[in-house]
Amino acid sequence: MPKMSVPKKIPQPMRPSGLAGRVFGHLMEWLSSPNYHWVIEQLRPVKPQSYLEIGFGTGRLAQLAAERFLPARIYGVDPSPLMLRTALKKLGRYDGKTALHLRLGDDTLIRQWPDGPFDAIVAAHSWQFWSNPVATLMRIRSLLSPGGRFVMIVRSHISDDVSKWIPNPITMGGNELDGLREALKAAGLVILHDEKLSTGSQGIVAACA
């Protein structure tokens, strides 16, 4: 009799769930606070009225964007049902002032949804979870409005254990940041700003070439 396969457990960083996921989400929100404020500063010149976030987590960064810019539209995708519920609760106070469109899904969802253009597209600590980063970057290029900004926060170090299950082939390749820079260029995006942040993560701002 053949053995039944045991479903592979999805790591909490990739898809937070349960009590551990709730704790993980709030911990990452706290640790990422300086990164979130850096993102908002990069968006200040744009004053986005349309905002899309890939991997919104607890919704804290989208909340900061809502507070600062009061965009007409906020869209987002995240693969965790727990984070979707958390973000909807956090952003509920802006419903009516801002059209909220948050959905369950990963980066592949944005290839069909939503329609652009967007003044700001943000991906904070979600890059390593993208399954087809080249296709997603090309889609982001097509969604950006003239003068729009694509802002990324990327972890500068992935451990050997984590690299075994990370789906992003560029991350798994071992030279993540240089691979990302090349992928941005290939997708028709030009890097406007590229710096190591106080948290140790890398902050990158790109626009249409």
C-alpha cells in the first residue's frame, strides 16, 4: 500500500497562521517600523492617490499611506487569511474615504488583477516569496502611472535553511540584490534610489524607464 503524502507545512514568514502567526505578524510590524516610515518618505514627492501593496501583512504600511496621503484607492494582495483579516480590521476606519480592495493571493494574482494605473506600488519584505519574479516585475511596470514609484524593501541576508524553501529563483540563486537589480532593468524599470537601511534591509525605489 503506497504511503500517503503529508502536506508540507508552510513556514510562518511565508504565510502566518494561528496564534503563532498572529504573534509573528505583530513582531514583524514592530521590527519593520523604520522601514515603513522610509517607504512613506519615498512616496512623499508622489503623494499617491492610487496605492498597491504586494504582501501587505498586518496592513500597517498601507495604514500609514492612508494616514499620510488619503489615496482614493488602496489595493493589496497577501497569501495569509489571517493577515487579510488583520489588515481589513486595521484599515476599516478608512473605508468610505478610501476605496479598499484587499484580496487573498500572492504576486501571481496581480497579473490578472487589478487594473492600473497606480501612483505607488510597494513590496516590503515580500520579494523573496515571489514565484515568478520576472513576470511580476513586468506586470508592475505596466501598472505604474507616469511618474509613479515602485518601492521595495528587501532583506539583505537569507540563511541556508530558509533558502531551501524560498520560492523566488533569484533569491535562491545566491546573489539576490544584484539579481534583483538586473531583473528590474530587464523589466523596463530604472532604479532611482538604492540604499542599505538602518534595519539592515535594502531599500530600492524604481520608476518606468
